[in-house]
Amino acid sequence: MSEQAVTDEAICQIIKGVISKSAAKGGVTPEMNLQTDLGVDSLGLMSIAFVLEEQVGVDAFSHVDQFINAEYVSDIIKIVREN
């Protein structure tokens, strides 16, 4: 999947697939807070980063700081868009 073809919805679905099913039962939207709404910790953020690297081609290793500092799903979307 090329980065150009990845929609916000597709990124949300990838995140939903990585996190706890109970946390994402209502779906994942860009406005959601990763920690308070979805229960994502730093390990979860890195899991999301590596899945995005595998499925979308984002270089997770080069953007570790950005992923660790992400607060909202929209922050993750922004990382994918900029890289």
C-alpha cells in the first residue's frame, strides 16, 4: 500500500487492529486521544509505528520520537502524511 493511497480511515483501521479490541470497540477516529480514549501506552505506540511501517512504508525507526510524543490519532495520521 503506497502512502499516497492511505486514507485517514485506513490509518484509523490499522490503529484499531493493533490496540486492544475493547478499547476500540466503538471505532477509532482522528480526534481520539491515544492514551485516555484508547489506552495506548508507549509500547502500544511503537507497535502502531511498526505495523504502519510494514503496511504503509513509514520509516518507524527514523520517527521514534514523533511516535512516542503522539497524543492523538490525528498525530499519527500527520506522521504518515509527512513521511
